[in-house]
Amino acid sequence: MASVVDTDRIGADAIGRRIDGADEKTLITHSEEYGEQQKSSGLERYINHSSVVNFGVIILASWESFAVTFQFALANGGPASMFYGSVLAGFGACAVGFSLAELASIDPTVGAQYRWSANLAPSANRFWGLLQGWITTAAWCFACGGPPSILANIITSLAIFNYDNYTPERWHTSLIMIGTLVLPFLFNLWFRKFLNAFEIMGGVLHIALFVAFIVILAALGQRSSSDYVFRTLTSDVSGWNNPGASWGLGLLTITFSVTGFDSVIHMSDEVKKARTRVPRSVILACVVNSVMLFAFVTILLFYIGPLDDLSTAPLPLIYVTYNATGSKAASNTLVSLVAVIIFFASFNMLASVSRLVWMFASDKGLPFSRFFSHISPTFKLPMNSLLLIAGIVTCLSLIYIASATAFNALISLQALALHFSYFFPILFLLLRKIRGPPPPYGPFKLGAVGVPVNIFALSYLIYVVLWMPFPQILPVTKDNMNYAGPIFGAVLIGALVDWFSPNAESKPGTEINCNHAQPVGLQPLIQDSIEVVIVFCLGQSLHVRRNSRNIKQVSRRHGRASSVPPISALRPQSSWLAVKIRDTCARRYGDESQDKEDAA
């Protein structure tokens, strides 16, 4: 099913249901059944076109997120890492976003990453669904503590800026975090119809404030040299003396700012015409935020002003605006408006994550699944899941009183786990494109550029994920250690324990209305991976697509859907390499596969 699962129907037999083709009849059936599931989910479809676009744009709030966290990039990599990193992160985020938008057009499901993985995986579908569900849900649950912590940092930093005798305490931050949660929770529970107006207000403010910052800094700021912006690579401040390592670590601050575009997909059941509007929102969120982030980073670096005040400031943005304007009132206003946009983003995040938790619970992926999968008939939303998210954020806020290190360790999971969760759905989609049968494409399709875009997205994700567990500062202590890796490992262990639990058969299955690949073993998976590399290296995607179309036309004349791998079109050009490797795989695994086929 695309969005709501009848959990009684999820069982071991579900894996055996396979559809070989992706013809017109399949697409029509998929679309009609998805519409019926939206109506029967119990959720109210209240999000219109303008709201869903603003939803995706606001929840990323890329330039605002970077504006209040860029001090970390100054210590690692510096200006060069920030400038060139914004280019790489922009293209990488767009490639990932476009790939996810294509998946959302095929199947706009609330479960998103874990449902796509369970559906498109060439084998072990139920395992991939459960693993991805744990990773995605854990990432977003802890991510909900991000906006309140950023807001608390902005408020306490403004207090320090305006009152010399103010000394922040941890319990101040904790109370502010809890306080910033109250309105988003109440509006999501009782007044969510007003959220459409909030989305429009947030979208307008997002653009208007961006223009204001650009104009003010360019007109009033102290200009830096071009060498400072384009050639200054900081590699001796954080303890990392290797320029490459400093550049890679500095990139993480940029990538964090353009992460989370799957959030709008988790609202699919409440979006009208989700198969067209949800992908459009994802694409616009990626493109708009990437362009705005690049422009803001460029202007910020050219007009950042004296660096002496920034190195010790809790929020350098305050002093950047103050050095440019010379006015505390102007600085307070500009920074406060940034806080307002991040506050609006917390409304969206609470809504999105509560739906994800509800969906995963509906698929029996969480403890107490029946409780958290309940839809309140009064509020027409997953109230128990919403309460769970509010409880998690409250607990995180209280943890901050005892240990800021523990709090930062938990919320650091977001970026690593989300990037990891994006990888496998895109990989499985790419394998389906190359090996066949093709997925039942929706209204949005990348077409001829799909394979190169998917490959670039996967390459970008691998590069970013490799850097994320590294510590930002050397030497490493218990206070500055990067705990994202260990926390992520704990999530994986939890997923594996859940998988091997006695009730594993009732975990997320593959009862999803999107064509499944044929169940395969290790040999086809290795071959598919080889084929991906060959297609990319030879630059033959257009040729493959043209030959694939010819294959499909021949197959239609014979009255059947083709499952011939498009890689066959490359054999005239890459015959020796492809056949040699494939024959090696066949000798290693062929006898075993043939025995299984004979037994079947």
C-alpha cells in the first residue's frame, strides 16, 4: 500500500507477491488505490498547493540554519570550505532531492525511505524496511530537538549581547527549549488549519529577510578581499592540520543546512494531489534553498567584517550584523526574525515526524505499535505519536541540564542517519532502472538524466557520510567527541535486535503498491553494481535508454512486459569487461542459483 497499511495483511506471504511489468494498467491501478488509501487513512487532507511548497522550503531554512551555525565552519576549512562547499552541497542536495522526488511521484507514502527500501530492494525486503524504518524514525525524532536548541541559543545569545551582566545557565536553555515547543504542539493539535496561513507567512519572510540581509551586508559591511573568500583554507585552528580533512569537516556545516527535504513526503496523506505536489515541493525546497544558501554564504564571506569578535561569540551572526549596521536595535531585529523562521520550521517538523512515527507504528515497526498508530477521531491526526515527539523533545531538553555533551550527542544523529537513509532507496531505484523491470513512474520522471543524477546523488551521500563521524576538534576529549557514529551504531543494533525478535514476522513487509523486483540473490546484486559503474564510466545513459526503448517495443509486440536488463545495450561497447566480470560471478554463484531455480 502506498500510504496506509492494513497491518493484519502484512505477513510472510506478502513478500511473494511480485509484479513483473510496469504497464499502463499498473500505473492506473496504483494511482486509484493510492487515492482510496488517502481517503481511508483517517487523516484530513488540509494542505493545499501553496502550503505544501512553503512547507518544504521553510523546514529546510537553509540559509537561516547556516547563519546561526557557521562558526563551526570557520574553525574547519574556513572561507574556502564554506564557499566551494556550498556549491558541492547545493548540487549534491539537488541530486538527492530530485531522486527522492522521483520516488515520491511513484509512491507518495508517509513511510518514504523505509517503504521504498522494502519495496524496491532486490532481496530481503522486510529486513530493509525494518532497518530503514529504525534509522529514519530515530533520526527525525532526535532532529526535533534541533530547532528548540537553536532558538534557545539565539535567545540566550541576544541576552548576552544586550545585557553585560547576564550569565546563561543550562536550565535557562532547557526551559526556553520546552517553551518553544508549546505553541507548535498546540497548533498541530487544535489549530492545524491555521498552519496554511503560517506556511505562507513563513515563505514570504524566508525570502524577504534573505533580501534584507543581502542588501544590508553588501551596502554597509566591511568588504573582504577575494583571496580571503576563494583561497583561505583554515587548517590549524581546530587541531586538524591536514587541509583535506579540514575542508571535509567544514563541509558538514553546509550539508546540515540542506538536509531534511524528505520531511514534506511524510505529510503525503494530508496533501491534495500528492503524486504531483509532493515531488514539486521537494524539488523547489532543494533548488530554492541551495541557491539562497550559496548567495548568502558568498555575501557573508565578502562582508563578514572583523573576525576577532566572532571567535569568542556564542552567535557570530549577531556581531556580523552589528559590525555592519552599528546598531543594536537593527541587529536584534534581524536576528530575531531569523529565529521566527526557525520557529515556523518547528511547526512543520513536529507535524512531519509525528506522521512518520504513526506510519512506522502502523507497520508494527515500533514497540506499542497499536497505541502509536491510533488516529484520533476527534482531531483526525495521530495524537499519540504527536505526544511521543513532544515527550522526546522535553526529555532532550531536561538532559541538557545534566549534560550538554549527552544532548549534543543525541541530536547529532540527525545528519548522519538521514543521509544514510537516503542512500538505499536511491540505490535500489537505480538498480531497477538498469536491470529492470522499470518502476511504475509517476508524473515526475527524470528520464534520460535519471541514471547520472542517481549516481551523483549516491556518490555525494557516500562522501558526506564518511566525514560525519569524525570529531570536529583535536585532541578528542569526552566533551568534544563526535558521538554521531556510536549513537548511529546503537540504532543499528536496536534494529537488528528487533529483527531477530520473536515477532519479526509481523515487522514492516512489502505490502506496498509499487512494482517489486524479482527476488534475487548475491550474484545479480553484484552484477547490478558492476553495471552501474560501467554505465557511469562510459557515459552511455542515452544510448542505454534508446536501446531499452527498442527492447520494450519488441516486447510489446509479443504481448509481454520486458525484463531484459538495459545493460545488454552496452555489450557492443564494453563487451570484454562486462562479460568477463559477469562470467566470473556466474562461475562463483551460478551453480547455486541454478540449483535453487531447479528446486523451485
